[in-house]
Amino acid sequence: MALKDITLGQYFPGTSLIHRFDPRSKILFTLFFITAIFLCKNLVSYGLTLVVLLVFVALSRIQPKVFLKGMKPVIFIIICTAVLNLFYTSGTVLWHFGFLKITEEGLWRAGFMVLRILMLIVCTLLLTYTTSPILLTDGLERLLRPLKKVHFPVHELSMMMSIALRFIPTLIQETDKIISAQKARGADFDSGNLIQKAKALIPILIPLFISSFRRAEELAIAMECRCYHGDEGRTSLRQLTMAGRDWGLLLFSAALCAGVVVLRFFGL
């Protein structure tokens, strides 16, 4: 997998309905949808959440191949989850060879777990793809604002998340450049055993850490030069306002969770 295929933290500007939603409503929808995914029990409830997710992906006008690229880094986790649920779930045995056995319940469980992981990933990618880091930070800060009464560092937490999301693509590009430079000097990262491959990463990690610390220092100096002192006395350039479509999205999110709960009650 090439580093350029990693799309985590990237924002794709657009004018679709999903892009125009208030970041607070999109964050709450993501939380509601994740809750609905974990409440799903059977084929009907999983089908309902999958249809909703596909509709929102289509409304975002972001090409499906972009979401597929975003899922590449977790393919190994998905495969391991499927294998563990497939071979280690008790039930009606369909096939067995030695200590390995595949059961009917294992097939269903493996399929549902893989579908759950994929929907979780696509849902979170949909949030980051359609919301800029600045708006995401503002929305999260507004949602967590009541916690300020108990002296929770809301602004600092939101700022750290924004900076982290902002610099993920930058660090990926930096890593790609370092790998290309090391390969041009004759470095080999593909051959050898596991220990040798781990040692071969040292010429990549050391320049990457140095570059990261340098960027962090430059950012800190730039923020100090602009008289940044945290949340005290600060105002926002963009004032967030909840429109009718945002309240409609929240009502739909709550209805989706309620519908999944009802389907779970009836074993669907």
C-alpha cells in the first residue's frame, strides 16, 4: 500500500448537502450513527443502517474510490476480525479440518463484524472528508462548551485535534519523500526478515521525528508571535448557526437510533 493512498485527515471541498450541514449536526449524526451500528443485531437492522450510509455517501458527491483508499490501512484488521469470528464461533458445523471449523453462526458473525467495521470507517471518513479541520474544531468546541463549567480544557482539546488532523497528510507526504530519498541512495526496505525490515526503518523514522519536532516548534513560535493565549478573550471568525436542515438531520439521527432499537427488540 502506497502512502499516497492514505486519505485520513484530508478534506475535500464541495457544495453538496453534506458539506453544507453545520459541523455540530454532522458530529452528532456521526455519534448517533455509530450508536445505531453497535445496536444492530440482525440482517434487517444492518441493512437499514447500510442503506442510510450509502445514501449519505452519494449525497456527499465524493467518489467511492476515495473511501476505498481510506479503508486500505485497516484491511489487515478487517481480515483478522473476519478470520477470528469465522473459525472461533460455536454453532452448527458446516466444515471442519483438524481444530479448524466453520459454523453457520460464524459465517453470519464474521459478515456482520466486517460490515460493522466498514460502516464505522466510512462514517468517520465522511465526517472528515466533508468538514474542514477548522470547522470541525469549532463544532467540537461548541458541543463541549458546557464542560467549561467543570474546568475541562475544551478549547485546548479541540485545538490539539485540529492540529493533529491538519498535519496527518503533511506527515504522510514527508514520509513518502524520505522513503524516496533513501531509496535513491540505495536503501532497501523490502528484503530481509522482520528484524532487518525494522532496522531499515531507522533511516526513515529519525528524519521524520526531527522534521515533526521542527514543524511543531515553528507552529508554536508562529502562534506566540500572533499573541495566541488560548481560549481567553477569543472570538470565532465563523459564527456557527443551526439551520432547518441541521435540525432535520438531528431528528433523522434520533429516529434512526430509535428504529434500530425497535428492530433489535423484535430480533431483527
